Amino acid sequence: MDRDVVDVTRTGEYRLRLKFQDGTVGELDFAGFLSFSGVFAPLKDPAEFAKVRVDPELGTVVWPNGADLDPYVLYSRVTGAPLPGQA
């Protein structure tokens, strides 16, 4: 999918630079929209958040504890594009 995340770089405490399969690149500050509860609770620790990586099978960012984020949501946050079905 062209919305798949293909590269991630941590650029700040809770900030990630994302590159998508279609070539789109953007940065997101996750402290502003990620609720650090449930499966995301461990990510409140910046050292845990820094363990982010791309799972090529899922096409999105993941963490060792099993947390992941929908690539369509990430793409929408980066570009301002509506989510599928919300046009």
C-alpha cells in the first residue's frame, strides 16, 4: 500500500520522522496525540519510545511490547488527508 511506513527516525523525545511508500515524509510529535495508556503506557518512558521500528509486514511503526499504529492514521496526521471512508 502507498500508505505503508517504510522508514522511521526518532527526532525528539516523542517525535518521529516517517517516510511512506509513496515518498511522503513528515514528522509527528506523538506527545500531542498519543494517549500513554493501555498498550501504549510503557512508551511514556522515552527510552521505550525510542525502541520504535518499522514492521514491513504490517507497514507501520511498532514497539517491542506489541504496540503499533495504523499507517492510515499516521499518513492522515502527516498530510492532512482524510482517512479512507471519510472523504
